[in-house]
Amino acid sequence: MDTLNIGTYAFQSRLIVGTGKYPSMDVMRAAHEASGAEMVTVAIRRINLDDPTGKTMLDYIDRTKLRLLPNTAGCYSAKDAILTAHLARELCETDLIKLEVIGDPDTLHPDSRETLAAAEALIADGFTVLPYIGDDPVVCKQLEELGCAAVMPLAAPIGSGLGVCNPYTIRIIKERAKIPVIVDAGVGTASDAAIAMELGVDALLMNTGIAAAKDSVLMASAMRNAVIAGRQAFLAGRMEKRLYANASSPMRDLISSTGA
């Protein structure tokens, strides 16, 4: 079994999905089902606990099939992220946390220093920490050494759909890591997902690529297939690239047309 192990948790799916930007909660729920995902991330600071109907986003997530991965989206300091993580643990009853500490409101790139500080504090407090971070091999290694259960380098800015902008640093991060590497942010379509998985990363997390598609449910299915295909291609080992042609049917040992 090709199992994804994150801390004490095990998953068969290597696709993690989100909950934002869907046209409706019903579409979100259908997309989750089509994705085959086993974990879904939820922005704790965007859950309206004062809804007069008594329903929140959590009521539209099938928790018999999906494990919650609360995140600290919207935090700009380690202090805010740590507080949000504690609220998440109480609300969602999980030690899992996707740590996000944003450093720039325009690009939504993470603040490495604040992320490291928050990760260290949360790990000491018993959280299973999955930090969203830039595609920086040095910072990813530092987060691993602190005790993070995985690292989540971005492929491209959040919501950009640009795909993997720097595959070389992603490969370096993966080659050096002894924990799962989960590409987060920037995947726009199925080919992006397959390319990312072919680099050897352990999983993908995506939201906008599915939620903002014209048909979110169909795109969720496409992403599911792309992640599987990319993983299988990586495990199979691609052929060597060549500058010149290499005949599929070599001329050597061929019988001539005259039978000689």
C-alpha cells in the first residue's frame, strides 16, 4: 500500500482539499466527494459561529470520510497564529494544524521568521504542525529540525494557478527532507498537479484550482486522477531524456526485405 504518513496519521489519498471560494456549500461537498480526499483544510478565522441557523461550514463536511486540517489563514504574526491554533484544537478536536503566517498582503507569501517561531511553540504544546512556507530549502530543513510533521512549500502564490514555478527548489526540498513534502498553493489544473507529483512530492493541497473552476466537481475528479497519475509516473521512473532520436524498433538484428 502506498500510504501517506503524517505524524501519527495515515492516508491513502495524496490530495488534500480546501473549503473556500466554492459557489455553494452543496457544490463544495460534492467536490470533496469527487476528489477522493481524506483530509480537508478549514480556515478557523473564517468560520461564522454566530450563524442564526446554527449551521457552520463544518456541518457541510462529511467527517466520517474527511479528517479536518484547521489552518491559521489570515494571521500575520506568530502570536496570532498560536492563538488561532489553540482555538482550532478546541473547536475541531484535533492536534493537526496547518500553520500559516503571512508576511506580505499582496503576494500572500509567508513570513519565515514568524512561521519558525510559531512552529516551535506549537510543537512544544503537542500540535502536529504542517507549515505553509516558501520554496526555500533552508527554511524547510529548519522546520523539519524543529519537529514539524511535514513541510508545505508553495508552488506559486496562493490562488494564482501558475503551477510549479520553480521545480528545481521543490526537488531539492524533497531530496533533503525526511518528512513528507506537500506542495501547497498555485496548482491551477490537472497538468500542474501531475507535474508536481512527478517531482516526487508526497502530496498536494489545493483549493482555488478546484473551487474556481467552471465545474468544480468535474475538476475535483480531474485533480484526483492527476495526483494518482503523477504519483504512479514518479514511482515508475521516467525514461531518460535524449537530444536525438532513439528508434523504438532498432535497426540492429532486423531481417532485410530480401530475407538475407
